[in-house]
Amino acid sequence: MRSQVFIYFAVALITVSLCACGSAPANSNKVVANAANAAKSNTNNPLETIKATPEETVNNAPTLGPVFKAYCSAIMKKDEAAIRKIYSQDTIKFFETQMKSEKVPSLMKYLENDKIEKICEARNEQITGDKGIAEIRADWCPNGLKVEFVKENGEWKLTNKSQALDLKKP
């Protein structure tokens, strides 16, 4: 299940990149599949000239970056108690519901695809009240993914919400 979430993140990022270059195609999944097939066959890829320009770094996420760094550290140490302190209450509830339905015995087992070995960065945070967005980069999302953070009981917490996924919802 966790790997499916990251696949959806990747597809969402590609979709967002394509939308930024022009009008959205009627069936973005088909466009992504066609682009992947064209790239594999090295023949006239119509998207070959479309390259997403990396967003300029505005800040190094001074508020939300340490939360993501703590997440990376907890994942590397396989510290479930620390992970539970880093994620928001809503996210933990969501994970527990998924774990129960998939019969996964622990949160660390559920998050086993969130491997961190080389990359752990956050940048370009934008904070509005008790919500914040930062672009994170890790081994499982090396091109970056904007995720939402929330403030609970005076502390910033990581969520499983992303603007890229919200754009994909019907």
C-alpha cells in the first residue's frame, strides 16, 4: 500500500508538471503512460522537449525542515515511537486504519518503503497560521514533493497530505 501512495505521488507530480506547461489533457493518466512508452522506445517522444524547471529555492525551511529531518532520523533508526510523535494525529489515524485493513502489524512495517539513505531535505516552506507547506526530498521522492504540515499543541507535525494529490482528486 505504501508503495502505491508513492506511485500516486509520482504520477501526480508528472501531471502537475504537464499542467504547468499548457492546458490539462482530458486523460492525464493516458498521457503519462504514452510518455513512458515513448521514452522506453526512444521514438519521437512528444514530451521530450518539455522539461520541468526546478523551482528556485526561496528558503531552507527553517521551521518545517527540522520536523522532516527528525522524520528521516526516525525512519533510519526504525524508531516507531519517534515516528508517532512526528506525524499529525489525523495521519496516524489514517495509517492505523490502513494497517488494520491490510493486516500490517506495525507502523514501521507499514512505512518500510520510506527508506532514507542519502537524501533528506526540505525547502521553500510557506506557513499560514497553523498550516504549512514545504517541498521535501528523500530517496523515495528525489525530485521533491510538496507536503502539508500542521501545528498541533504548539508543535509542527508532518502529514500525509500533498497539494499534488489534491489536484488529482475528481
